[in-house]
Amino acid sequence: MRPREPAARDGDHRRAEAEFTAAIRLDPFSAVALNNRGFSRSALRDYPAAVADFDAALRLDPGFAAAHNNRGLALVALGEYAKAVADFDRALALDPDLALASLNRGLARAALGDHAAAIGDFDRALALRPTLANAFHNRGFSHTAQGAFDRALGDYGEAVRLRPAEPTGWYNRGFVHALLGDYPAAASDYDEAVRLRPDFADALFNRADLNRLRGQLAEAVSDFDSVVRLRPGFVPAWLRRGECRFETGDHARAVADFTEAVRLQPDLPSAHKYLGVALLALGDAARAEKCLSNAIDLDPVYAEAYQHRGNARLLLGDHKGAAIDHADAARLNPGSSAAPAH
């Protein structure tokens, strides 16, 4: 990226946009001013306008490598990954030492699912700039996608060493530790991510789920409380908090959580199943049967839903219906050892 005006360096992209617009009025043929306004518009997330500016800059100066790179980034934000790769290719053809273009092409290729090529791009970026933390971070993501977890840990380790105040590095390393079953290391990384960004909903959710798996249900519920406050439409948080409350015997509040999950995503079979099971624990077999029937309507091969609906029907005195449900549950899940509740 070529030098920009002070306002852009100061991060005041709205003021910078106005300054570059004034510069363009004075010199409509300034590719640099058009590129820089496009950069500011990208920072303001006005990606279509940014692309239009980069297009104009490149019409004036087709060899402007930074404008190709910046347009590629805007195209990535718009989800146009193949077009972005073409821009990064051109930027690198014009300036093979442009490390950011290698990094950004890796991002686009990773988004296209080509993680092997993405890793090659991140390698190239790091050969050019060995302290480029984002390249380590994104290479770690691609290694994770390929199942190369030890390599991912190494990359995330370098990312957090280079940028210890950036919470996403800690979060992603924690995720890989959790995949490997190293829950204490995962918890430590999630703790640091949350310390750095207390409203980091993904880190709070993963830490909560980790505590749920470790049986630390009070801590899990506390974090799930934060997640549903920060992201009230995030269904998994309502379901997981409901599970924790159910496990601690707080069936009434579990019902409230599962009810909200159903309201938010009425086509999710597991939400209806969880609600039915919680209602059954409260002794409300009639409502439980309806919820479990909803789960089965949405997923006709949902063995657990048949099992629990059979239990509800037993409590309602429908022994024939219960026998059919339990037989279907056994047929769908022959390895299940669940026994009917009489």
C-alpha cells in the first residue's frame, strides 16, 4: 500500500474518505487518491464503493500492484474469492515481493477450500516477512482444516508470541488444544482470549462448552449467560445452557432455555427433543409427547426422540404407542442400551 494521508493513518477513515474525495475533485486522474479512498471505504465496509474506486485507479494505472491487492481484499469481503485470487495473482506478477498479496491470496484460497495452495501462499508471505503474525495465524487455520494439529499449534504459538494482545490467536490455539483433548491448555487459552476481549462471544461459548464437558457446570452456565446476553439469537448457547441446567436438576429453567431455542429455530429437531425431555422430567408428559412428536416430524429417524416419546406415552397410559416407539428406537439405534421408563 502506498503512503496515505494522515487521517487514514490515524484511523479516521470517514474523514480520510472526505479528504481523498476532495483530492480526486482536484485531480480526477490520480490513481493514488482513488486507491486510497477505496482503502478507506473498505475500512468503512462499503465494499462495492471501494471496488469501484479500485477499478477506476486500475483503469488509470493497470500496473498499480497495491490497487490489485486492495481490490482483491474487498472482493474477499464480498465473497468473490475466485476474482480476488485473480487480483492477487496480478499483484504478485507486478510485485513478487508484496508479502501482503501472498497472505491475502492464501486467505482467498482457504475460503475456496484449497488449503494446500493457501499454505503455500502463507509460506511465501513468511519467507518475505518472517514476523507477519497474520500469516502464522491463517496458516494455523489451514493446518487445522487439514487435520495437521501439531503444525497448527506451532503456527498459533508464533502468532500469539508476535501479537500477544490479539485474542483470536489465543482463541484458535485453544480450539486446537480442545480438539486434541488437552482441556487444561484449551481452558488457559480461552481464559486469555476472554481476558483480552471480555465480550468475545465465541471464546466464552467454547470455554463454557469445555467446562460443561469437564463437569464444571456452574462455571459453564455463567459463561453461557454472557453468550446469550451478547448474542441472544445464538441457538447453541440456549441449548447448552439448558443442558447444564437439566444436569443440575434445574428442570424449570432448562425448559425455559429449550423453549427459547425452539422459538429461535423451530425447524431444529434437537431443540424439540431437549424440550420434550425437560418437560418429561417436570412430569408434563402430554406436552413432552407433543414436543417429541415435533422432533420426529422434523427428523423421522431420530432414535432418541422415539425413545423419549415412548417414555412419555407410557406415563400417559398409551402402552401400545410406547411399545411401537421403543421398537422404532431400537431399530434405528440397535446399539442403544436405553431402557423404557415404566
